[in-house]
Amino acid sequence: MSERFRDVSAVILAGGHSRRMGRDKLLLPLGDGTLLSHVTQLMQSLFQEVVVVTREPQKHRQPQTRVVSDRLSAYRRCALVGIHAGLTAVSNCKAFVIGGDMPFVNPQLVRHLVHQPSDAWVTIPRHGNFREPLCAVYDVRCADRIVDQLERGEYKVGQLFSQVSAREIKESSLRLYDPDLLSFFNVNSAEDYAAAQRHLRRSARANSEQPEA
């Protein structure tokens, strides 16, 4: 088993409105726990420091993690506000940021992102026309740029990348670690939740059918 990262932290965004789900999706049962605990345990296997960002700390508190709330409450809720809270809470200069509704992020893909040269302020996956800002590595210096951006009324995460140095990781490189790009699957709807449960059941069956070494 590889060592956990000591010099890079993990930030889990446990926000969102769960409008399409109709209830708090992060507390939905998944595997042996909840959707959020599934993501948290994965991050704890990779990083020594894990921070959960939420506006409902009593609901989303996780064992052996720090829980923080948004520090920019004057602005409307958005991913940028959550990223800012995480970046200003971690003790390292870099943080891997992931959405709390992304249960299948591939550990080897995460390691690939974290191991990229540290000169860029953001290391972000790109597949097709899509960038994945909630499966990316951020320098904590981005926090000040986020505040400047929000003060201009710019709420899209993508607008940050034109203000800082960003390294995009191409799809061909991503697929070496995650051929089906399941790392970027997130649970937004009841259909997504059902698909996540099916995937876990298939994975459990496949693991049980593997011969013992």
C-alpha cells in the first residue's frame, strides 16, 4: 500500500442543494456507509489531512476529518465559495479538491494528478470539452484570486483558470489510470444513485470471484 500524502491535503465539498435528488444525497446509503463516508474513506486512504467543507457540520461530520464552513457567506453558494473555504483551512500549500458526490474517483488517477510538477496553481483533468474542477489540485494561493473574482460577480469556477497558471491533463493520460473515466461520475439524480449502487454490486461480485493468491 502506498503512503498517504503528507504535503498535499484533500478537500471534500459537501455542499450543493440536492434539488434533483429531493433529499440530502450525501447521506444516502452506499456500500457500508453513506455516499459522503464512501468518498471520505477513499480520501483518507490517500491523504493524511482531509477537510470537509459544509454549511451543515452536524449533518456532514466525518470521523478523523476536519469540518469547516464557508467563510464567504456574503456570496451566494457556489463551488468557488466551497473551494475557498477548503484552501484557507488546509495546512499544506496544495489541496486535491473533490465533490462529496463523486464515489468512484480512481486512486491512481488522483496520485497522477498530485504528482504533476508543482509550478502550476491548478492541475485539472480535461476530457473532450469538459474540465473537472472538482477533481483537481489547487494551490492555496488561488484563495485570494477567488475572492477577487467573486467581488466582480463572477461565480463560475472555469473563470478562475484564466487568472492563474493551469495545467490541463489530457484525456489520453487520464484513461491510462481510469479507462472508463468513472472518476468523474457524480450522483445528482435518483438514476445516478441507482447506477452507483449497481456499479458497487458488480465490483463486489468481481472481487469475490477473483482467485485467492
